Amino acid sequence: MSIFPSRWAAQHPDRIQLYSLATPNGQKIGIALEELGIPYEAHRINILKGDQLDPEYVEINPNSKIPAIIDPDGPGGEPLAIMESGAILIHLADKAGALLPADPAGRSAAIQWLFFQVGSIGPMLGQFGHFYKYAKGKTDTYGEARYGKEVTRLLGVLETALADGRDWLVGEFSVADIAIVPWINALDYYGGKDFVGYGDFPRVDAWCQRFSARPGVQRGVKVCGFGD
């Protein structure tokens, strides 16, 4: 592979190259880049048209998912391709020296919540959205009931974590918030808030509203939008 895929030619090869679409997973990286102020160039990977299966893209992300980045200034000054949104968030936070607490205990806490999103929030909300929105009427209600119940449980975990007047999951705005809130906000798109009892989690709702009010977030969610 050349440094950058020819189909998505880099106009600014000295910048982070982002390959994404504004799904919940894709939004995470657009938000992080905007919040950190890291120069980047965005390329829309239309997963609805199979762009993620392009052989050049597969060289960047062997799992054929979005998002992915190429950092032209990776370790030793060499280009580095990174797949998986959680890994990208950690890389960008370390690169900029922000969005991860400096103290070891705080850093560990933020990464734990990041993995909570990767292992629980994303998979469970994604499955709920599939069965509740896309498979409705095509199968029985087992899927939406099973995953809806788990989404409700996970919202309860977050409601407890946000107790004691906490604005952000680990005390300061971090990759943990960036990873999770886009998936919670996806409940609006799925039309499933009432089904999972979202109104029973006021601290989660206030957290999501604080998150969505940030200018960096408002810019980031639009990066690689479906209508670009």
C-alpha cells in the first residue's frame, strides 16, 4: 500500500487522515479531532455502498469497518494506520495530551469506561437498534425485548456512575464521554427511548445534553455526514 489510498487522495498529507461516516462509532473520532484541535482531513466511507470493502481501505482496516485513520507522524515519524474507534481515541488523546486524565488512576478509569462502551454499550445498542428499527415485523419480538432490557440495564449503570453531581464520567471531559454519548443519542434515531425507559434516567439525559451543547461536539458529529 502507498501511504494513502488513491481512491481517497490526501490533499493535506501532513494531517491526520480520517476515513469514516457519521454513525455513532464514526462520530466519536470526528468529535475527538474537533475537541483536540488536531488538523485532519476527512474522507467519507459510504458503508451503504460498500466503500469499506475496497481493497485499499481493507489495507487500512482489515475488518472493513469505520472509522480508521492514518497518522502520517506515527511512532518514529513513520505513518501509522489505526483501526477500531477505541484504539483511535486513545492514540489521539495521547498524541495531544488531552481527553485522558494525567494521573494513572484517572487514566485507568477513563479507559475502563471506554472499554465499557466498546464491549457493552455499542454492541447492545447496535443490536437493539437493528431489531427495534430495522427488523421490526420481519421476526418475532424476542430480539428487541432481549436487547432492550439490556440497554435499560446499561443506562442504569451510567445513571449510578453520574451520581453526586458529576458532570462527566471520570470527573473531567474525556474519551469515555466521547465514546458513549453518541450511542445513547442514537436512541433518538432508533425511536426507542420510551421502549427502554429512557425517562427513568435523568442524570444520563442531562449528561447527554451537556455533551451535545459543546461546540466541538456539534462540529464533530457532522464530520463525514451522510449528506456530504
